[in-house]
Amino acid sequence: MSDKNKLIQSINQQGPGFIKMMGGKLVDLDMDNKACTFEFNIGTDFCHSIDVVQGGFVTAMLDAAMSHAVFVCDQEIVNVSSLEIKTSYLAATRAGKLRVEGWVIKQSYKTAFMESRIYNQDDELTATASSVAKLIRAPKPD
């Protein structure tokens, strides 16, 4: 198993419960471009209007992909605290298999600017997000 696959497996095992609850898992990462890809298999329990995923869950998926792009690519970061998230709903995001891509646009020592996108099973873009986050780093050893 490659180092990349080991890291993906480790992240999936240790990930937050809400990602697993929504049928999510990290499927790819690109350390050079500070990007990652998740797949979510959303059931109708997260929907209104029969099969339309509620907007808060859409934002949660987008946020998970963005924040993981920061965590995965900078091992010193122990927490990502959102300062602002903007979600744009371009089409109804329906229950089923979704691909969510997140990446870092720019990062400093304390702040990251990120973006993400959700695609449905037909590869249609249904929502996008941008975020600014405060980065919390592990304390330096004395």
C-alpha cells in the first residue's frame, strides 16, 4: 500500500463522526496542489422535499473537503476554525452519490483561503463554497 493510500485510510478511520454518518470518505488527495476529494453517499434522512439535500448538510460536505485539504497538507495544523463560509447553490443537490472537491487557494501561518465544489452522479456542479479559516497549529516543543 502506498504512503498516500495509508494516509487516506488513516484519515478515514480517524475522521469526524458526521462524515461517516453522511456516508462520506476521503478518496483522493493531492499534496502538491493542497487538494482532496471526498465521496458522500447521502440518504434521504438528510433531505427535505423527498430527495433534496438540506442546505446545511450541503455546506457541511463542502466545509469538510476544504478543511481536510488544509489538514492533510500541513501536519502541524491541529484545528481549522471557520471565520467565514459562503455557499452558492447552483442546482438541487439530491440524495445519492456525490463527489466533493476541496482545495486551498492561499495559506499563511494563521489563515487559509479555501474553495470547494459538489458534483452529482451525472457530474453536474450543484454547489460551491469559499471559506476563510483561522489555523491552529500544534505547540512547538520547548
